Amino acid sequence: MRAIVHELLDSPWFSGSLLCVLLTLVVLSGFARIDVLHQSHQRFAELQTLHYQRDALHQEWTKLVLEQGAWGAHARIERVSREQLHMKTPELSSITVVAAP
């Protein structure tokens, strides 16, 4: 059995075939590495774009929260009601308290 294995390993056909297979595997491995690096760069660029979008959305949200606070402030509501709607606090004599049934 050993003699057959040694004879097979020493044959020029087997050595040449093994060399071709190994060389093909090395080339395929190189192409696979290039493809993985390319995909990695694409994913990183996507990630950077998403980070920029997240930051822009966060900035807009912060601005809207501040604007909402300004629009809802009690002093502003009172000022707008007095100036634009000409509303005023009623006199005590004109206030009627209604009891709940």
C-alpha cells in the first residue's frame, strides 16, 4: 500500500496536477479577498452616510423640540391672546360659578 502511495506522489502527472490545483486555489483566494475588501469599503461608506443622516435628523429633532417649547410657552400664549385676539381677563363681577349636577 505504501509503495502505491509513494509511486503516486512521485509521479509527474500527480505533481503537476497538484500544483495546478494549488495555484488555482491561491488565485481564487486572492480574488475572494479582493471582493471582501471591496464589500467592506462599500459597507463603511454606507455606514458613514447613515451616520450623517442620523446626525442631521437629530439636529432637526432638537430644533423642533425647542420650537415646540417656544410655541407652547404660557407667556407666549397669553401675549398672543391679548395682542391678536384682543382677549382679557374677565372682571370678578362677571364670573359665574356653576355647580356640578
